[in-house]
Amino acid sequence: MDLLNRYYLYLLALGYEVHSTRSNNNSISAYVEAVKTVADWEGLSIDDLVKQIDSVILLYKQGGAKHSLVSNSNARIENGLIHFKEFLEKKI
């Protein structure tokens, strides 16, 4: 099972909803998509994103160099990355 599928199951176990609604971007699909999107934006594979997760989070969090680029979806991007890091630290 690949890493993003395991991340999906991790979020499911935490009780997150599978799909987001227009007013709720705190869902499994939104967070997994945020991780994929940032990896694409940064030109990184998921494995490389894992190695650089701390520095990437700093770029996209409030006050980070790339935060303003994602202003409409910044919470989804930031939270998706933060939960991904938590997942990685638990080594599930």
C-alpha cells in the first residue's frame, strides 16, 4: 500500500469525513489532494516531500514565503501538510 493510501486510512481512523463540502475543506480527500498538489508545485515526488516536509510546511504556513500563493485554500494546504507530518511521525 502506498504512502498516500496509508495517510488516507490514518485520517479515516481519526474520524475525518471522506469528502469535503463547499464550506468544509477539512476532509480526507482535501488533505490528501493538498499533499499531492504541494508535491507537484514543488516538483517533488512524495518520497522527496517526506524528506523535506519540515521546510515545505514552513513555506506554506502563515507567514511563509508561499502562503499568499494559496490564500483561498491555505488552511486546507497547511492542515493537510501538518497532518501528513503527524502521520509520518507516527510511522503508521
